Amino acid sequence: MMKSRFTIFAVTVLLALAGAVLAADISQTKCPVSGMAINKASSPHIDFQGQRIYFCSDSCPAAFKADPEKYFEKIAADKVVLENVQKICPVTGEQLDNKKSFTDYKGRRLYFCCDACKPNFAKDPVKYLNSMIEQPK
């Protein structure tokens, strides 16, 4: 009886750990335009809507900017979470003191100054995303 409980406990723990590994964020490893490998230390990149996006060559950022939603959809489908470089809340414009409140939206992880901003963003995400095209450095 004790061995059976231990086995059930062990299986439960293993399943929980497996779920945590599967749910882990996937870092960007390839160019969203070409699909080729990137090197975060040397690849060209842009900061767009609070996200740092790396590319395989200097020609890819222009293609990305021409149709960003197309590439953000691909990023989201691949379950990649881009490097976030946000400095301000998209709703209030306040400086981000911490990055505890966030939502994932179509390939972007967006942070807010507080949980109260999330429903406002959800009502009109395009409005807030447009205000974040290029954030202050």
C-alpha cells in the first residue's frame, strides 16, 4: 500500500515537472523573416513594440517592418517569447519598476505597471501597440 502511494506520488511529480518544461518560454534562435539561425551577440536587431527582434541579415528588418503582424503571428505559432526591452507601461506611460504584470499577445510579451492595466489593453490592443512602435532608449 505504501509503495503504491509512493509510485502515484512519484508519477504525479514527474508529470508536473514535464509540464513545467513543456510550458517554458522558448527563446528566439532564428530569424522570423528567413528562418535562418541568429546569433544574439552579433546578429542585427530592432526594438519594436517593446520587443527585441533579431535577424540573420541587415535586409530582414525592412521586410519585418513592412508586415510585422505576419511575423509576430509566426513567432507566436512557434511559441517563441522575444526578449522584452520595454521601459514604460503601454497603457499609462509610466516607467516599469518591475515586470510582474504581463500578458502574451500575438507573439509579444507585454508588461504593465499593474494588473489594472491589462483589461484596458485587452479592450484596444492595437491602440496601445501603436503607441509602442519604438520606445525611448
